[in-house]
Amino acid sequence: MKAFTFFKTIVCTALLTGVFTSIHAQNEQSEFYQLKTYTLENENQENLVDTYLENAYLPALKRMGIHNVGVFKMHPSKYVISNKIFVLIPFSSQDKLYDTEARLWNDTAYQKAGKEYLETTYDQPPYDRVNTTVMVAFEDMPKMSASKVEGPREDRIYELRSYESPTEKIFKNKVDMFNAGGEVKLFEELGFNAVFYAEVLSGDKMPNLMYMTTFENQESRDKHWDAFRNAPKWKEISSKPKYQNNVSHIDRFFLYPTAYSDY
């Protein structure tokens, strides 16, 4: 029995290694992204997380050679409470993504700059929760493009979207719709200033994909989406039988970049 268990462990390890090696080989030219979402309960937590990100976390990432880190907050409305901070981090490989946390804890400058945040007590935490999503960039946009949108940061609209699908197979169909189907190209032609398009590898709403487009303000955003909905190319893509019913739920977040965000 012990011999069988040992053999089964070896086989399973080999299979998993093969799967991850295959994924890495297929996407070795594509970036990986980590989206960290801090949910906050009050202004004190917001100030503490802001200070930590600006003075400790982002400088530490830059020392590792990680640039174009976006930090965003939500545009509040009567329907939405602005209680989240989104941090989008690009990585050139899986290894860099996995090694980041260990490298942070060995960075004495990071430890010193982030001391107030890092050493908070159990009864005064700096946030309610942190949600982490890991993604790999789409074939048609394998590298992040930091937004070149100008104007007051608080007016800008960075629209983060998550598209969920009912099954893994149907999800792959939606990803294909973006790439081979031509959605990514259409967004580019219409000037949506996309930051990234990516497949979620680990998250709480799988199977899903995420992407971010950027606009100077809400009026510009609305005009771009009107142009998209009325574009002959979109009507052609969306009417194809093979692309029907491949999205079961959409989440939209209207964000703006903080003063210390890289873009």
C-alpha cells in the first residue's frame, strides 16, 4: 500500500508539472498580472494603505525592476461606495510573480518604510480584506500598455471589466471571441486605450476574464461605447452563432488613478 501511495504521488506530481510547464510554454511571451483589491472600512484604513503603497510597496517593486504599477480608486455614486483600492502589477514571468512576496520580506528598506502598516495589531487591521486575482495576458495583447490618457486624474475613467462564463469550455469561446474573433482589434481601432486583456488563472469568480480600458472622462467613455455598440464589425462578431451566450455575468468598475499611480 505504501509503495502504491508513493507511486501515485510521483505520477500526480509529474502530471501537474507537465500541466504547468505546458501553460508556461504556451504563454512564455505573455505577461502575468496580479490584481490586489483592498476593501476598507474607514478613512483611517484608507490613509494607512495609501501611505504603505506609495512609500513602501511601490518603491520596493521598482527596486525589483517591476514598473507600470497602477493604483486605482472607485468613482463613488449613489449606488457605489468608494471603499476599495485596486493595485495592478505586471510580471514578465510566473517566477517573478511567485518570488515577489519572499523578496519583499527580505527587503529591509521595505520593512522600514512600511513599518506602520506591517506591524498593525489584530484589533486595528489596516483593511477589512485583500482579494488577489492572478491573470495571464491575451494572445492579441501579450504586454501591458500603460494608459496615455491625459487630463485631471480624478476625472479619468479607468473601466475594469470582468466577464464570467457558465462553463470552462464556454469561457474559452469568449476568450477566442476577443482574440481570433476580433474584439481586441476593434477596441484598438476605436481608441479605447486598453491597459490589458487577460484570462484569470486564480480568483473568486472563475471562469472569467478581465480587461481595462481608459478614457479622459465619463463623457468620452460613453461616446466610445456608443461607437463600439454601433460598429458594423461588432454587429458582425456578436451575431455569429458560435459566439452566442458565452457570458453569464459582467462586473464593471469605474476607477481613477491615484496621485502616486504609475499611470
